[in-house]
Amino acid sequence: MGLAISSDGYHCEREPEPVLSPSEDYERFGCEDPCVTAVDGVYYLTYTGWERENARLCLATSTDLHHWTKRGPLFKDFDTFAVTKPSWLGLVEGRRDFTIQDAWTMVDVFR
């Protein structure tokens, strides 16, 4: 994964080398879908690590966006395609209901 920095939102300066590359078994076929969130001076990067037949939601942390510490997959042995393509069942009692394989996740709607 690369890093580009911009002071105006239009012109970017791209780092010459990736800041995060596949290096672990759980991501040996690639890293993709990055999402970064900053909390109290720490950057949290969630991304998809591909292990040929499995896609895993992974986490890495950084304090400068240049050097990342991989924390590994957030879940073990999750169904790959249910994670990447969950099913939305609609609104049930004011909540959005999703199913991931045989488990249920309830996501509250703003009230």
C-alpha cells in the first residue's frame, strides 16, 4: 500500500516505496481495501489480507503513517465471501440486520 501526501487536496506527492506490503502468511496473495482512522495520535489501518482461499480483515498501527506494525487478522477462520459480501436482510424492529454465514450482527439505526 502506498502513501501520498497533499497540502491542498489536489497536488499529491507519492512516497516512492510502499508503506505496507504482503509479508505474512495470512496476506501472501495480497493486501487491499485500506481504511485509516486516527485515535489519540495513533493511526489504525484495517485492510484485507488475501491467503489464496481466505480473505481476512487485518489491522496495522502507526504513529507517523510511514512505519506500520502489523497486528494480524482481527478474526480467525471467518467465511471469506460472507465477510467481503455480507447479506442485508432489511429493517427489523428499527434495526438494519445483516447475516454473515450463520451469525447475526445487528446495526442500530439512528433514532
